Amino acid sequence: MKSNMNLIRSVLRLNLLNIWRRETRVWGYRLIPPSLDRLVFLILHRLELMGREEKAAFQRWIRAGMTVVDVGASQGLYALFFSGLVGPSGTVLAFEPESDRFASLRHNCEANSASNIQCFELALGWTARTGTLHRSLVHGGDNRIATGLSERISKSIDVTIARLDEAIGSRKVDFIKIDVQGWEGEVFNGMEHVLHNNNGLQQYFEFWPQGLKNAGTNPGDVLTFLLSRGFRLSQTLAGRQVPLEDATLGQSRNGHWFTNSMPPDKGFAKSQSQR
């Protein structure tokens, strides 16, 4: 047991060393990651071992002049990509609550002169308050406000939670990408006005039943929430697009998978299986 704990501590220290904060170019953008695991993330995207399908899908959905909301922006790779897609006439609103990743996000936006990105050091939820983020010390893409991370490999920090409705006011929104490790139900409940006031709104979000349960959310309730507001859902399984028209599907599917939602007049969006 003691040797295992020593190994874990060694891995944690290695991941957070400053030597990994080196400039890496991905998709034409210059980024400096906050940790080794986020450097690996960037390299895998540069080699097209990650993100290829998502990148192609975003290129189809996002157009010049749009306003895009990136919830869980991390170090900013996708926020920068969205910035290029919407162009000077568009806007990207990037939300990241964890301080190291937010600092990396802001630095990377400035380094790439992405003046159309506005960064918010906030988590999003159903009501404004202070929450506890479980910051993974091994895999920075797995930070969670929801429970589920071992205390041996995570650190608890206070973060500020806001409603999207209040954070962006009456701005028009065209596209929302959400990746918050099971906290999606909370985010949706804080954007009632955004969902109601933006015809043609498109969304891309991770649907992970166990993660939702860890956050105290019934997975089926998330799909019911969107279906009841006129969204149509679809998922891609083994290269095949599968419409999701029954909220109970969210209770019967296990594992990690992506679902996208789009209003009926936009048809079905493609989604990618994950992990």
C-alpha cells in the first residue's frame, strides 16, 4: 500500500512540473499547456488521434458571425478553433472555473491575438453560489464539480458558479458546446432564457449517465428537459447516426458517449462515441 501511494505521488508531481509548459502548435494555434496530461492532449490532437471527427463537425455547424459558448473551455484549444470559425464578426464566450486552466486559457487567447474570445473564470449551474471543484491531479480533462474522483488523485478547490442566463445577459447565442463531466444537468437548468430566446440554437454536449448520477441528476431527466423544449437529439454509434426520441434511452445506455441536440428545424446533428 505504501509503495503504491509513493508511486501515485510521484506521478502527480511529474504531471504538474513546469517543464511541460512549452509552446505547442495545434491546428495553426500556439498553446502552452498547464500540465503534462494537457500537453499530451494537444499532441494527440495535432496528430489527429483525437478530435478529428469533432473538428469536422464543428466546421459544418459553426459559421462566420455566430456567437459560440464554450462551457468547460480548459486551456482553450476549441475556443481558439471556434474563434477562427466565427471570425472577426463573431464572438466566443469561454467558461473555465479552474484557476490554472483559466490562466492557460487566457494566455493562449492573448498569444493568438484572439480578441473575439471573452474568458470567464466561472463554472455554470442552476443558481449562483460557491461550489467545490474536484481537480484531478492526473487527468485535467476530468475535473468535476460532481463527485466520483478519489481523494488520492484530486484536490478540492472552491469555484464560483453562475447561471449562464445571468453571465451573458440578453446576448444572442447560436451554438453551445458543453463538456463538464456530469454537470450538464446543472448547466442546462441555468440557461432557461438562453434556450427560450434563441431560435435555431445548436448544442453539442457530452452525455455520460454515470457522471450525471454522480452529480445527483437522473440521466433521463436531461433528455426530457431538452426534448420538452423542442430539441431533437441524435448520437453516432459505430459510424451510424441514431436519433434519440425517447428520454428513457438515457437511463438504459451505459458508458461515455456524446449526444448533440439541435432544434427541429435544423434536423439531427452528428455525435461521436467517446472512450
